[in-house]
Amino acid sequence: MEGITLYSALSSLVVGVNGSASARTATLWAAAEAKRRGSRLHVVHAADTAGRTHYLSHTDVTRAHRAGRELV
């Protein structure tokens, strides 16, 4: 990716996913870069469900967590 300085001393890469096309592109790049470096790749997804528990049902929160796990 343009504009990114690479450091071969780094032992792992982290990439965030959200289901978008740009996140998919970033994930594919990160996977190739981790392979090139012989590094680990950590794919993460975050959802702010804790701040929404006052108006989301337990079922909705559980669905959001499940969807994030499936995405990763």
C-alpha cells in the first residue's frame, strides 16, 4: 500500500474488518504482507454494543457479536 513504511522487525500485523470492500482489500494486503514477512496476522472486528445495551435487546447484542465473529 502506498505511503506505508514497512519495518521487517515487526513480528505481527493487525487489520480491522467491517464487511466493506476497502476492509477486504486491506485484509488481503495484510495477509500477503504477513506471509512475505513470515509474521502473524491478527484480524479484528469491534462493535460498540456495550454503549447500546439500554436500547438493544440481549438478542440484538448476541446477533451483533455473532456477526462480528463470522466476519472475522
